[in-house]
Amino acid sequence: MWNGLIIMLSAMLGPVYASSRKALHIREDAAWWKLFQMLRTFVIVLVGYVFDIADNFTNAMQMMYLTITDQSPGVFLQELPTLGMRKVEYLAIMCSAMLVLYISIRLEQTKTDTPAELLEKRCGLLQWICLFGLIMLILLIGAYGPAYDPAEFVYMQF
């Protein structure tokens, strides 16, 4: 519902955004503007996620308040080892995040819609290497590692 509401509001307010951008002389292709749009979308989606995992509205508001006010990197570093993940899983997360960042940047640069379209323009060998790499990643790490707990799945509460 949240995502649908945001998409609907975005479509309805599209002309307002365009006229505001024009009045403020903001180039649509400016790098800082694209970065702002990505960060804005990220924050809006995260707000929706808070309501997905909170038990009630009060808890959601408390979670958002603490997200902004209670920043302690030390606690994060202390809690990280208690997640029960192996080093290979941390490495996979870091590599995956870097890969997603790289692919996102390439999609923006080439004005391409999907990663598959990016690969279509490459040689067949690279396509097979990527496919083989993804299959091997799934086989080596598995869909569920030792840290996986199905009871913690975010939609189990529904």
C-alpha cells in the first residue's frame, strides 16, 4: 500500500516537480540532482519498511526517532559478530553490495533499464561467466546459511 501511495503521489505531483525544477533552474541530468533523487527514494522506501516491521504506529514512530537520534557505530561493531554469520557470508554481502553499486552506476551511465540489457551488449563468454558465477555463488553460500532463521522473515508477522 505504501509503495502504491508513493507512486500515485509521484505521478500526481509530476507537473509540480517539473515546474519547481524549472523555476529553480535545476538541470535534470545534473549528477547532484540524480543523487538527491536516489537518496530521497531510498529514505521514502525505508520509512515504508519501518511500518512493515513495527508492531504498531507508536513503535514505528519510536523506531524512526531512534534511527535519527541514536547513532552509535560502536554498538554496531559490537553486535556484528553476534549475527552468527561466517566470514564467507560477510564477504559475499560486501561483494554483492559492490556489484549492485557498479551495475546501478552502469545502468545510469548507459541509460539501460535492466542488467540483462547490459549483458546483451557484451560477448557471449562474459554472459556465460556471469551466469556461472551466479550459480556458483548460490551453490557455495546457499539460499540459507547457518544464520538464517525463517521465524525472523519480515513478512512472517502477517
